[in-house]
Amino acid sequence: MPLRRPRLVAVLLAVALVAYGAVEAGGAAEAAGTGGGYWLVGADGHVYEFSGAPALGSAPRSAGTPAVVGVAPTVSGKGYWVVDADGYVTAVGDAVDKGSATGVHNVVAIATTPVGVGYWLVTGDGNVFAFGDAAAVGSLAGTPPPTPIVALAPTTTGSGYWLVEASGRLFTFGDAVAYGSPADPPTSPVVGMAVASEGGGYWLVTAAGDVFAFGGADASFTFPPGAAPAHPVVAVAGSPTGKGFRVTDGNGTVYGFGDAAVDGDASGCRLPAGIVGLAASGDGTISPAPPARPNCGLDPPTTTSTTTTTTSTTTTTTTTTTTTTTTTAPPSAAAFDIGLIGDTGYNGAEDATLVRVRAQMAKSKLAFVTHDGDTKPQSMPCSDTRDKAVYNVFNGFSQPFIYTPGDNEWTDCKSSLTRIASIRKIFFSTGTSLGTARIPLTRQKTYVENARWTQGGVVFATLDVPGPNGKSSSAGETSARHSANVAWLNAAFDQAEATKAPAVMIIWQDDPFNGSSDSSLVATLKSRTTRFAKPVVLVHGDSHSFTLDHPWPTVGNFTRLETYGDSGTNKWVKATVDPNRPGVFTFTTMTS
């Protein structure tokens, strides 16, 4: 594929791949306008149809395999392509398989050509892969940007496209034209882009639901004051006419603007994985739309059986119809591995050690990596400079990376409330994980560092509980965050019980067994673990001493794991999660 250097224009982050008349997207809220169906796709490859979009099937990925990152429709609206982080493309309906990427692990999106017989894939480091009739008119291969590329938006001619960098820069190729960007950076990052009619403009949408219009895009398409989405927007999809767009959050709540109506979404469904993509069905929309399937079609079907009994003496036949609803346990999932680390970066040598661990983890097939807090020594000044350097290291992990803050980077700082506000902006301003391959996360409102996600049916959650006791310099802040943490912990177990999850893993920083922890939060964890009666693991740091034990003798389903820390950070824990085993979790120490 011949490459040429791009024209560089300033713009803001976009986290979607724009197709002709439609942008790759995921979840959002309320209706506006008219017409057209749409699909949502989850990170596990499940596809959900709404408002007359045809039910064509899913592209399921098993646990431990790369997460799906996007979906792009065919021009007819009777098919779509689904792509995962490794660049493997699945064609569904009338979509024709034109090939997949090889040797990559950080594909972020897919977009189709105007004719619909080809598509582009783009990676976080700016590589563009063209298939079918997609034109390769340039990429950033060989010169990756400082922050990941998060979107590719084709022009309506198919002879050009935009690449958008997470730092807010826009690279134009072919006949792509820059129509502008916000004069001042928005308070939350842009997560999606939709192309307006005839390619004469575009909309940018932020995680908070702010909408910016440029060129010929209608500037009236905004959320009303006070009606912003409750959860971060994760994706955007333009209507086929270019006269509107939809947005979605990771829970599958959909909002529409212009002629992109909303008639149903996945917000009330018990989803096995978060929503990551959205696509419009356009001309393929069925009218009138079939009724919505209960629980987004995830529940076992209701079966009807007919029994015929014949009595020979009266030559009459009695027919009895019985309707039976079959309830089954969630399907079993394949085993997968995850990486567990924490308490890193206490000096320059440990910073280098973390980079070596990152390199070793890149060679392992890990579903994701978690960090349970502390990213610097107490003696180091608290600053955005340090936090941004840590962010860049975390974001360079090839797997999805989920972090929860520790005391050294915020509660121990002189201006602790200023620090946590800055940390939230740097690390937690989107509805996805960090890493070059990302997964959608459900974040708690206000306390956005608290996240929740599922893998293989297992529920995972992080809580902001810094050591040694979870307290900050403000009693009011400490009390409010404690209440939020208790609510978030209960929500994780509520989800696990509702979905019949095989296990739960909670990650926070504080060591709850050193005598100085948030006793009420620990008591909630103990009571919910007892009631859940299936394996529960608490992963924490703070004391810097690897520990794997069962500290509550009367709660046999509970395991505590403290990760390696400080001078021991050349070691990390690989957790094998097998939903089909009675204990679910096994742990192995790895040394880099």
C-alpha cells in the first residue's frame, strides 16, 4: 500500500470510525426526527437490532479472545461487518468478506466505502488497512503519533479520509477537508464524529454529550440544558441521509438528532458485554418494524408443543397446546487470563521496570490488565506532568488497561481535591479503558474512576479506596465518596446476581486487613460475598507484600490477593479465569 505524508490540522479527539452516511458508534438516549433502523454491537460480538433493522445474526467472540471494536453497515442495509481488536472481520447478511488485518492487535474501528464493496480498518498507531474497493491514500505508518489514533472518517467520494488522534489533532488524506474544530478544548473528550450531507461538514460529540457542528452540519443538534446523558457516550452513527445522527453509551442507551429517530435501545437489557458500536440500517429497514425481542433477544425462546390424543370409541380428537418457557443458566465461557499489578513507579528504575513488564505482558494473551493504585513515591511532587507521563505508559499497554488511583497520587497530596479532579480528567474522561486495545466500561456518575465491566460472564469492578484508610483531606469528600463506593459495590453484586455471574472480582488500592480501613465498606463486601455464595476475589495493593489467602474463615468463597509492589514490581500476577471451574480463579506469579 503506497503511503504519503498527511496534511496536519488541529482538531479534537474522536473515538469512532465514520462510514459513508453513517458513523461507527455505540449507545445513547432519546428520539428526534424520523425513520431508519439501527444495530448495536457489544464487545462480545452480539448484535442487537432496533426500529426495523433486520435481525441478521451476531459475530460472537469467546472469552479470552480480542474484543469487538466496531461495526459498519453495507450500503443496502441488509448486512454489516464486525471487527475485533486484532483486525479479524466477520461478514454478516449481504456483507462480503474482503479480508482481515494480520499481525496487529490494536485495531480501533472499521468504515465502509460509498459503493459498499470494501472497507478500511485503522489502528491506534495510525496504520490504515484497505480492503476491496477501499482506496489506500495514506497513513501514519512508521511515525505513530504521541497519542493513539481513534478514528478514520471517509469522505463521501471514498477518495479520502480523516484520521483523528486522541490528543485532538486531525490528519487529512486524499480529498478530505478540515472544516474546523472547537476553539477551546471541551471539558470531556470527543468520542465520535458524523459526516453531514454530501460531506460538507461534520459533527463532533463528546463523552459528556456536547455536540460541535462544523461546515454544513446543523448546529441546532444538541442535548437540552440539564439533559446530558447519564453515562459517557461511547460512539456515534450518522443517518444515511447525512441529516442527523445517533449516539450511544456503553449500556446501550441511544439518543437521536435530526432525522435519526430512536425507537428502542438496549438500556433495559441484561447485556453480557458493553456496547461498542452502532450502525444505521438505512434502506434495509423493515416497515412496519417487528416488535422488540424481550431482553434484546438474549433470553431462551418460548416453545410451544402440541399434544394430540385420539379416543377410538368416540372417534373424537382432543388437542392440547402447552406453552413452556425454558429458563437456562448462562452459557459457559472459555477460560481467559488477565494481568494484575500495582504500587509502581517509586523511582526511575521502577518506571523502567514497568515498561519491561508491559513488554512481557504484550507477549501474553491477556484479556486485560488492572492496576490497583500508587504510581509514584510520596516524596515526589504531585503534578499533571507526572500523571500524564504515567498515562502515556498505561495507554501504551497492548491490552485494555484499567486503573484505580492510590493515596500517593491524590489523598497524600497537599491539594488532594485538586489532584483527584485532574486525575479524573486525565485518566477517566471516556467510557473506555486505557491501552491500545480498549474495552467499554460502565462508569459511576461523578466518581468516574469507579468502573465496572464483564468478561466471560464474570463481573469486575474498581473502587476509589486509597490507602491506608480511604480518607482524603476533606471529611465531606470522604463521606460522599464512601457512600458512592458502597453503592457501586452493591451495584456490582446486584449485576452479578441478576446475570447469574460465575464470580466477582473487586479491585481497589487500600489493604483492608491492616486495621485502618473503611470498616463499613469492608463489612458490605463481606456480607455481599456471603450472600453471593460464589467465588469473590478482592485485589488490592498498598502494603507492598504479595499475599494470597482466605482471611475470613467463615466466608469460604472469598479470596484476598495483594499484588507485588515497590521493589517487587518486576513481578506480576497472571490470573486465569475459568468460569467452568468451581473456584473460577487461579493465580500465577510472573517475573520480567
